[in-house]
Amino acid sequence: MDKKAYLLEQLQQKIDQFRDDSKQHKLLYRRLRYCVFVLTSISALLAGLSLKFPDFSQAISVLIVFVSATVGVITSIEGLRKPSELWIHERTTYYALMDLRREVEFALDDACSADRVEPYFFKMQQILGASAEKWNRQIVGVQHFVSGRETPQGAD
């Protein structure tokens, strides 16, 4: 396989991966948000029912506590998994890789030399490396914020 074909194959694999991952994280984010919306509404409805039917207020109060605890668990999962941030991050990288593929297809013909292909391969590597580095910085920044540190380790 020549270098151009290899580059295009690698680009397509990464494009597919980032597209699929971003779709999954978008779906997870939306599902978690919808669950929170529905459960919060149910909690409000139960509170209203508790006022309307005082004989059942104790049972309804237990349901309210259960629904509220479930909302807390779902929002905690969302906070740990960060699907919205992942979705945006992956989608940004996906578009950068799509732009690179379009550039490669435009700039390189079938008779191009390996020397002309290599800069595009290194640019792909740079996009992937920058993507990983950006995500790592976000995670480290959040961990330090949660732990009470305002600056990343080593920056003091």
C-alpha cells in the first residue's frame, strides 16, 4: 500500500471513530438530560399530589425522596462521564480530520511522491495529539478545581 492510500485509510478510520464516539456521547447526554427533566417534573407532580391528598402524603413523600435521589444519581453520572464535553470535543476533532481529508484529496494526486504525503500524515498526528492533550488538560483542570487547587500541578 502506498503512503497516500495508507494516510487516507488512517484518516477514514479516525473520522469514523470520532463520528461514532461523538454520536454516542451526544445520545448519552441527551438521554441523561431527558431523564432529569422527566424525573424533576414527576417530583413536582408528586409534591402537588401530596397537597391534594393529605391521607397519602407519607407514601408520596417517600416517592419524592426516591425520585429526587434518582435525579442526584443521574446528574452525578453525567458529571463524571462528561458526555456533553466529550461530544463537543470529539465533534471538533472529527471536523478537523474531515478538513484534512478534503485537503489531502485536493492537494495530492495519484502520482504524488511520498515526500508530499508525509506532511499531511504529520498534520493528522498533530490533530490527534492536540485532541488528546486538550482533553487531558480539561480533565486535570477539573480535578484540580474539585480538589480545591486553582493551578495544575507543576505550575505553582
